[in-house]
Amino acid sequence: MTSSLGSPIRTRHRRVASEPLRAVLGLLMLGALTLAVAACSAPRARTAAAAPPPGAQLDRADVLWLDRVGFGIDTPELTRFERLGRARFLAEQLRSSAAALPAPIAAQIQSLAISHLNLPATLADLERERRAIRFMASGVERQQARQELNRQGNELAYQAMRRELLRAVYSPAQLKEQMVWFWLNHFSVHQYKGDLRWLVADYEERAIRPNALGHFRDLVLATLEHPAMLEYLDNRHNALGHVNENYARELMELHTLGVGAGYTQEDVEVLARVLTGVGINAGPAPRLRGELRALYVRRGVFEFNPARHDFSPKILLGARVQGRGLAEVENAVTLIVREPACAQFISRELATYFVADDPPPALVAAMARTFEETDGDIAAVLRTLFLSRELDTALGGKLKDPMRYVISAVRLAYDDRPISNARPLIGWLRALGEAPFDRQTPDGYPLTESSWSSPGQMSRRFEIARAIGRGNDHLFDSEDQTIPRTAGFPQLSSRLYFATVEPYLAPRTRATLGQAESAPEWNTFLLASPELNYE
């Protein structure tokens, strides 16, 4: 008898707790992943020029490089890479701003309420419903109304997570999807604060996604003007005479310059004064006298209210910032993002995410030079990273964080088969501690291995591998009628597996797979293997 992969399956009497099961779990929990993958994945040097002929076996360095560019490899991505080679494939990824999703996935996303969300109208309706609830007599009806409003917010936040994960699994623009995830984490907001459940879908769609591969200054300004950020970090309450420093501090420390960049507490206080008047308004515009009316700005529910702004002269990072309304805010952001410390900080964060927990200083320096020379062109900085020798040297040594592990496992197990239920994905990511919009603190999820490699984490990964491997993961339990339900058992016996995984399995992994007693157990061992946890 053979598995779906042609691997031998023994039919002897099964033990209560099989030795192979303990062997794989031991690999994960005792840290032997690192040793096993290091033994089998030392990459050969490779140029970025010629594409391999169709059907040729990619070498391990190409497989790991391609895996690093996206959330794991699927067949359409492999086919494009074989046709284009590294340099042309990367160029395509860096400019694929509007790559079409597969039709069934596009239909799912189009069916979501958040795809047709009008944020000003949504927030105005929310305020009306809350006002109506406040005037209700206390009792069952009032409690039910509150519960229904809470349900509506939860549903919108769930749809935002569902859309984000569907795009991560299926979009041909894999590098862009990684950058959307990276920036959502870098400019992190928490869905359960205030009204953010009503805001996070729009935040991802209008602030993060259009700027994920653009210029960093535009990205900072887009997040600065979005009500999700203004609500989360309290700048909506920041006004002349009632200064709130929360957002100003995180804008410098977490978003642009980093800790120890040379700015002072006085700089934080000055930036907070610069940001006075930057807030949210879903209601009527305020009544302003003539000289202030000309400085009033309203874009959607973003508002700059000059009556709440501190117009006094300011010195920020040693430079004079004139009190000129919203232009003062934009000038302050330009000043900050053009600091050398910003180029260094963002380059190191990107290198930590894509390359290594302690990225090579030479690579970070090269990326920072590109950042400064291109005025923060994110795509140009990524080109420097992905065509670097330092990345090639590091391939195979980076533990996938939970998002990358879960998405890559689904991409391998189901390739381009459209799932219809994203709830298991969200449940797995929550179990691993890295679900979209769930980070409570503004520092975002950690980028380093130590946060994701504990025995508990590894045990949970194994359980996820087992759920996928057995086909009882409920990914094909239809949430709506956009696609028909199909069987959920993963067919790993594919060209994708034989081209990107099978040739590079370590002897210990092969030995463990050889002891699998069923196709589901074989799938589980493979999905829990070092080769699929490291990239």
C-alpha cells in the first residue's frame, strides 16, 4: 500500500502513541529543527540572471529564495519563476500592484460587506445606533441591541481578517501581500479598542495596501490620516491645551526612527503639538471663523481642525517647523522620514523579517543607502535585499513566523484549490498568537525566532499540521454560496511537492516519513517537518 505521495505505508497493528509521532514532535519541541534543516539546506551561490529551462529541477537555493519572496510556493508561482528567473520574477513582483486573484476568491471577496463599505456612512450609522441605545430603557431590549451592535462590529473585523488571509493564500502578487502583512504589523492597530472593528478593513484597504510598495513617506502619511490609527493611539483627543503624546511617541519610536535614534522627550512633545487638531469627524463640520475656515481639511472621516491646532513656532529634531496647519504636519513627517536613522531603522526591520534575526550589517547598510538615495522607495529597498548575497547566504535558516507557516502549509497542501472557510486559518493564527489585528500593544508582533519557537508553539504547529494533513480542517465548509463545497483532503502528490520539497528532504525527515502508517499521518509528518518550518 502507498500513500498519495507514493510513500510506503505500513499496515501493521498501530500503537497507541506511535514512535514516528513522538519523533516528529520531538524534532519540533527539542529544537532539532534547526540542526536538521541546516544539514540539508546550505545553498549554493547563484546569480540572478538566467531562468532554468521548463521542467528542470530548481536547486535548493532557488526554492528557498522563491519561498522567501512569498507566503510559500504554489504551482502558478513556480511556473512563472521557471519562465522568468530570479531577476525578472522579482521585477514582476515589485510592480504587480493589481494582480488578479483567481475568480472564485475574487467572488468571495466581492461578496463581503467590507468590499462595499462607505466609512463615513458606516460611522455615522454606528453613532446613530449608539444614541438610540442610550435612550432605551434599561432591560432586555437594550441589552439585545448592544449585543447586536457588538455582533456587527465583530463581523466586519472577521471579514477584514478573512479578506487579508484569502489574498495572502491566493494572490499572484505574493511579495506585495507579504508587504501588506509586514506594514499592518509595523503600523499595528488592535481591533478591540474603541471603534476599530468598524475601521480595520478600510485601514488595510486604503492606508496600507496602496502604499505597500510605494514611498515610505506616503505610507506614514496614509496611516497618520486614517481614523484607525488616530483612534488606536488617541490622537483624536490631541488638541491645543489638551496635548496627548501617545501617537507622537509611537510615530517616532515604532514607526520611523526606532529606539535610540537620538531624538529626545522634547522632540516627542513638539511632535505632539504638531499633531494637535489631527483627528476624526463623522458628523457635521465645525463652525470656524474666516481665517481658520481656509485651513480646515476634511477627507472622509479624517479631519484637520485648525481650531484645535497649536500654531506656535516649533523646533523638531533641530529644525524649525512653522505653524501652517496641516502642511506643518506633512512637513514634520518629511523631516522625520528623511533622517538617516529612519533609513537605518526601516532597513533593519525589513532585513530582520526577510533575512535573519540578526541581519548582516552590510546588507542593512546597503538597504539604507538605497532608502536614502530613492527618498524611501520601498520597492527599490526590497530589490537591494532580494538580489543580495547576504540573503542567499541566510536561506534555510529563518524560522517561519505563524503567519508564514500557516499560509505556506495551506498553499502546499491545497495548491491553488479555493478554500471557502477562513475561520480555521484565523483560529490557527490565534492559537499561535499572530492573528491579524489582534496585537494589543502598538509594537506589532515580534519578528524574531525566540518568540515563535517555544515547546508550546511547536506543539501547536504540529496539531495544525495534523488538522491539515488529515483533511479535517473545515477549510471547505462553505460560509456562503460563492463556491461549491469540495472535499478537504490535501493531495500532496503533485509536481509542486516533487519540484520544491522532495529532492531536499533530510535523511532524518525521510526516515520519519517512511514510518508513516497512513496517508494522513504522512501528510502530518511532512507539514510538521523542519523543511516546512524553516525557509
